Amino acid sequence: MLGPVPMNARILPVHRPWLLPAILLFMPCGGGAMAAGGGAAADGGEAFSWFQFLAPFHMVVLHFPIGLFAAVVALEAWAWRRPSEARREAMGFLLGLGVVATAITMALGFLRATDGEYEAMTLGRHRGWGIAAAALITISWALHRHLHRHPAPGGWVAFRFLLGTGFVALAVAGHHGGTLTHGSALLTEHAPGMLRHLLHASVTPASPDGGRAGSPGGFVAVRAVLGGKCVGCHGPEKQKGGLRLDTRDLALKPGKSGRPSVVPGDPARSELVRVLLLDPAHDGAMPPEGKERLTEAEVAVVVRWVRDGAR
């Protein structure tokens, strides 16, 4: 049996300062290998994919490094005015957890990004700021460990600078991540008109191609219907299933399923019409469960547009 743990034992392995940074560096690679190796047959003969199973968990675990790092910033502000050995110990522990949580978040983020459903420029910004935040968190943790054992003049000033810079990078990365998931108008969609004007934000999407403003059956009317309930997941910033519905030409292209989204003049063969008419309980119904569905009148606008030739 193991003996009692000494009271002065540290929770983080002091003799292995390379351990957490190594996890941070290698977990994204390991996650990708795991995704590539997935292929065991699941129930019903379908191939099981580690990629498809693990990638959505990025949306769950990303909150942990944010919360942990915010707690460290708060503790540092407290310790600055009232230094305490206990607070320093707590900060070191939370920073160590933050490095591990960041590593897992990055690994799952790389899996999520390879799905190809996101706008490349915003995705690149999210990835870049996320990597910068991860690097700053790791360096902050390493510097905190060093200063805790070997205090140096100006060392805590450098630590606080890294901590603040890392928190800003994490916030920017989170902003771009929210844009990828919910669209750029997430924070301004319901803002007062004056504030939207100051921020140059508009809840009305840009004028699409195809159709005329005065044509009730043209794509302008369809775009108005799809804009609030579909384009968030099938627009310029995110393309679920490889499908975009913000312009007529793109709406006519098939998604990843290979089935034609819109067949001009034939609603019965149009995948867009089919998924809109499915029972809400069906797995393939669109918008999916939890999202506001189109009304009967709105669906009728889409069906009429397709029937009349998708002009």
C-alpha cells in the first residue's frame, strides 16, 4: 500500500517541468492520428469515425481554459495587493490545469477545423489567436513555476504582462470562434439602432444576386426568408454540410451529400425543399432541433421560388 502523501507535496510534478508543454505540443498531432485511424464498423455496418465523434467536443471543452485563465487573472490581481503563499500555490495549480485544458481544446479544435464548414479567413484568425493564447498560457505557467522557487527582480512584472496579454489573446480567439459558430452579427443583431450604426453593423444581409427587389417570387424574397434561420449555418462564415444559401448561384450547388440542393422547376427533386418539409422529429429536418423552424408561409415562399424556375 502507498504511504500517506506528505503535506508539503506539490500536486503538479515539479521534477518534470516539460510534461505539460509536451502535452500541449503533441496532443493536436495525436488527435489527428486518432481521427485518421478511425474506421471500425459501427452498428448497422456504418464506419465509425473518431473524427466525427470527437470534433464536436471542442465546443464543450473550450470553456475550461477560459474559466481557468480568468480565475488566475483574478487571483493575481488579489495577490498583487495581498501577497499570499496559498494564493500562489492555487494559481500554479490552476495554470497547470489551464495548460492541459488548452492542449485538449487545441487538439479537438484541429479536428473540428478539418470539417471544412467554416469561412477560411475567420477560421485562420481563430486558429492563430488560439495558438498565441496557448503559447502565452504555457509560458506564463512555466515562468510562474520558476519565480515561485527563484524570485527575481522584475519577474512578477513580466509574469503579469504575459498573463494580461494571454487573456487578451484568449478573448480575441473566443470572439472569432463565436463568429464562426454564430455569425458576425451575434453581439449586434439586437443592439439599439444607434449602436449598430456606430459599429457599422447591420442585421440586414447584403443584397444577394439573382432576382429583382420588386419580384415577390425572386431570390430576394427567398433570401429574406432564409436569412434569419438558415444563413447562419449556410452562409459566408459557416457552411454546414458544404452548403451555402446566401446567393442564388451557391444555393443551386449540391452540398456534401451530392444531392442537388435546388432543381429549378422541380421542388420534389430539390434537397432544400425536402429537408424543410420533413417532420421536425426527423434527424434530417432543417433547421435542426433547437433552432427556430420556418413557418408554413415561409416554406411556401421557397417552394414557389423553386417551382417557378429558381430565378
